[in-house]
Amino acid sequence: MPLTSIAISVSVLFLLVASYFDLKTGEIPDKVSFSLIGISLLVAGADSVMSSNFDLILNSLVVGIAYFAFGYLSFWLGQWGGGDVKILAGIGCSVGYLGSLGVFSGMYVPYFISYFVNLGLVGWPYVVLYSLILGVMKPESFTRFMSLLRKKRTVLLVAVSFLPPMAALFMDIGVLGVVYLALPVFVVLSVYLKAVEKVALQKTVRVSELREYDALAEDITVDGKLIAGKRNIEGITKEQLGEIKELAKGGKIPDNIRIRWGIKFVPILFLAFVSLLLWGDMLKIIFGWLF
């Protein structure tokens, strides 16, 4: 099917380009992200009209929005950059369209969830290695990690994460129990990543060193008015940058601003998409080897 081939080719091409920019500059041009979203929706829409099956464009939209929401949550938690969120939305549009055509088969879970299963399997080694290297470079990351682990809230969260695997094993659902055992690991890893993010993925710069699209680690407010927020997915706008410089010059805000950035994650988003195309649900393959 020509349109299916176009959707796959466009997705792979734009994800390759986005990965290149992410690794080289740490920023993904909006024209790459929005082109992936736009072309994916355009292809899904064209196929919907040609086949009179409007579930194709609907699925593309719904999955794209859901992926964007997940990406934005990761951005809000400080783990991803704004460019990652927009790229993930484009992947969602493509996955929603291709999945509604039955391109992905033999899944343990729905195809739109399988992408995140693959993302976890592909991404965990990368994230763990990346964060361990950062931790070695910034030893205070481990100190902060141990401090976070000792907090009552963290201890409770880790304890609760053991309930699903224990319940699955109690109900003699062994395979599901093995899957759920990843939850405690994920919780502890998330705590460690938070420690690394606070120590190794943030720095203090002078206002004169701020650039457009920099992501703030803290909100900038003056007299109760929000000038620039840390939750802004686009980072600092050109207008905000000018206002911040004027406020710093007038002594209304400090001359030092704390900014943050995320782990360069677009290559992993790309590999997870390719793995879904080539092998479908990687969890099924792993369980086939183990059992």
C-alpha cells in the first residue's frame, strides 16, 4: 500500500533527522517535529477519504494527542525536553494510523501501548548508562539520591510498587508477575533520575548568557506576575528573554538564572519506533526466549 509506505518512510526519515539535531545541538527544530505531525495526519486523512474509513484519521489524532500528553507529563517531571514531546506527538500520529491498518500484529498489549513497552526495553539501558555516567561526573548526584530514598514518601512508593507483582504471583499469573517486577525498578530509577536531573542536568547562568528556547528550572515572577514559567514546553521566548534582561538590569530579579535540559532521548524514540515496525511487541519476543 503506497500510503502506508509513505507514512513509514516519512516517519523514519524525520526521526533520523531529529536524532541528528538532538545529538548535535540538543535542540530539535520545530519544522522537523511539526512536519512529522502534519504529514502523518495528512496521509491518514487522505487514506480515510480514499477508503471511506475515517477511523484512520481519528486513530491518528487520538494516539497523537495521547502520546503528546505522556510526553508533556515527562517534560513536567523534568525528564524530557520540549522537543522530545513534539516528536513523540508525531510518532503517535504515525503509530495511530499504522496500527489502525493492522501493520503491527502479535501483541501482548494494544499496539499504542506496545510502543512504550519497546521504549522502556530499548531506553532503560541507555538511560541507566547515561545517568550513571552523569552521576560519576557529578558525585553529589548519588548523595542526593540516597537522601531521596530515605524519605518516607519514597519508601512508601517503593513498597506500594511491589503490590502488583505480589498479587500476580499470588493469583498464579507468573508471566504478568515478572512484568510487574519492573515497577519497583522503575520507581527507584525514577528517583535516581530525579536526583541526577537536579544536580547534573541543571546549571546557573547569568541573564546575559540566556538564550531563546532555554528551559527554566524555576519560575520567574515579579510582584506575583509570572514572567516565564518552568513548565513552558517551548522554553524562553524571544519576548520573554528581552523582558528578563530588562528586569535583571533594573534589579527586579537576580542576575543569575537556573536552567535545565533533559537527557538526549530522541534517538531512543526513533529506535523504539523501528523496533515496533520490525518486531512488534518486544516483550512477546523476550518471553518467548525465557519461557
